Amino acid sequence: MGIVREVRLQERTARGRLAIRHHPYWRTISEGAHFGYYRGARGGKWVARYRETSSNEAYATSSLGVADDLVEADGDTVLSYKHALDKANEWIKQQANGGRALDPNLSVRDAVAGYISVRDARASSNGEKHSSAYYTLNKNVVPDETLCDIKLRNLSEADLRAWQRRLTGLSATTKQRIVTDLKAALNVAFEEHRRALPNDLPVTIKYGLKPVFAEDRPTGPARDNQVLGDDQVRRILAKGEALDEDGDHFLVALLLAATGARFSQVTRMRVGDVQPDFRRVMVPPSRKGRGKVSKLIPVQVGHDVLAALQRAIDGRLASDILLERWRYRQVRPTEWVRVDRRAWTSASEMTRWWATVVEAAGCPGVIPYALRHSSIVRAIRAGLPIRLVAALHDTSVAMIEKHYSRWITESLDELAAQAVVPLLDAA
């Protein structure tokens, strides 16, 4: 393409003096983006074109509407120069955004709904009806009309802080989970519509969603009563096996204890992820974080764990989901019958069984996540490098150091003590 020769297009009289021709007169908006006027025998038309600056492909073009050469502009089908330029800029922004429509009037509610849709689609691909974000945001964000009615372009840090203060009656951990989901929803919306939204919106989101009260920040170490000794873990698993008629709940708890993984990780494992010849299981990575490489995590397990898993892999395809559970249907007030076996979809499906088990094991109030805490502390006490502990548990060194600093210190003291040797001969 040659150099664009600028001509005056603002006034009707100036446009009327232009020669009639088969191609438009262009004005440059930015590199790769042009606004144009086509001069025909029966009046003119406004047009626009766009292509990426690094692309050698042909321009994408759009007819914007009829020029107000012969009749007054109505801002719809007949456009003045200003109307047409605004419409061209909007179309060019959309093209630069990959062809997705940009909405400068996007509200917090729209952002949340879009995020839930994306998360639910991902959950559906794994056999789940809804994602955790569906429940968290629909319960704690969507009902708050004061926040949800705000347009993203008008959102302020004060709005987000005020919403946090309205989250009452919840634990610090629960609040942080809600805040994390809302932050993700707003950031995704900004990425999709950033050309139509204020450039400083990510800064507003970042600082507006910092915990409002210091005591609300769930940044302390793992709770002591949720770090179990090896004997306590064995006792819980033994009671769990005895109180599980089908054995399905027990296998979930066993893998949680053996790997230290999260519920969402072990329930996505496949039959082929159990590798008895190597005395290990391959654990899927968590869905936390962005831009992560989806690479299975090899975790060594004992012969006892592999023997217990044998019944879950015998005669099954390597691609089958490893952990399944029976689904029941009630046929009479006190009678339930088995319907079929399905993959686990939510940690809540083992809540009632788990509460009965820990009560029987003499550990009331202990949560399933305690098995992860205990696995991490066990690895630290065994003297494994912190980087390896973090890798095995699919987390970061920083998170291990923040939440398990006490046990790291104790482990280092024990290692240091082993290096002490007598320096004086015994008398």
C-alpha cells in the first residue's frame, strides 16, 4: 500500500469538491487503522479498514453508513463526520480485540456472569455440573446489587472495600476465597474489554480487593490442630475403611493422605496414573494460577497404598477416571438403591462420611485438608529440600515458607544438631 494522502473530510463542501472514484479517500487514525470516505455519483459513504501492524494480510473493511451529503444526519443510517469517526474507532477497537464486541457499559454483574460461564464450561468438561465459582459468586457477590450494578468504568477502590465490609459472618479463609474469585472475574473482564475500559482498572481491582481488616488476612501458619501425627492419620484411615461399605470414600481419603494433593487433583486422576512398577502415582496439577504447564506430578507411595488401589484399576481402561462412587436413588422412605457409578464432583460429597470417621477416630473437627497439611509437614521433617516439598504438593516455595515456617525451623534445628560433634576429650 502506498502512502495515505490526507484530505479534508469534515465539511460537506470539502467532500463535494472531491472527484468521484472507485476507491475511498483515507485518513490515518493509527498505524494499520484508517477512516475513509467513498465519493459516488449519488452521494458518499463512510468506511473503515484495519489490519495488525505486523501482518501482511489484506485489510479488514467495514461500511459504516451513508454520509450526510444530501440529507441531515440521524446518527443511525445517515452519519455526520463525527458520528462516522466514532463508529470507525469502535469498530477498529473491536477488530484489535480479535473481533470480540467491546462493551464500555459492562457492569460487575456482567463480569461475574461471564466468569461463571467460563468456569462452568471447564467444570462440565470434567463431569461436574457447576464450578466452585458458581456457588461462591452466586451466593456472596451476585445478591449484592450495590456492587453488581456498578459499571466497570466507574468502579472504585472504595466500592470494593465497602463490599468487603458487607461480607459478615464468614471466616477469614472463606472471605479470601470469595475475594479471589471476584478478583479473577474482574481481571478476565478487563482483559476481554481492555480497549473500552480505563487503563488503571487492574490497579483499582488489586488495591480495592486487598483485605480490609488486618485480622481478616488468612496469612498465618497452618493451624497446629490440623497437622496430624502419623498415628492419627493411620487411625483415621483405619476407621474410614471400617465405616465405608463401598470403599469409595476410603480410597479418596487414602490418596489425599498419601499424596498431600487437593481433592480436585486426586478426583481427576486416571487409572493409568497408578504406576505400580514405579511405586508411584501421577497426580494432575491444580487449576490454580495462570499460564501453568499442565504436567503430571509423580509422587512416590507405599506398597500398602498401591495394594488398596488395585481393586480400582483391575479390568479398567487406562483412560477411565480412577476414583468413582455409587449414586443412589431413594425408592422408599428408608430404602435406597444403587443407580450407577460416577466420578466425584464435589468435596461436599464426602462431608457426612468424613465427620463420622474423625469423630470415631477421636479427632473431632479435623477437616480433610488436614491430610495435606500433614503430608507437607511430614516431608519437611524428613529433611526434603523445600523446593522438592513445594513441587510434590503443587505449590510455591514462598507459600511453604509462609505457612509452615515453624516446622521448617524445627527441621533445620534438628539437622544442625546432627552436625555437632564433641570437641574436647572426655576427662
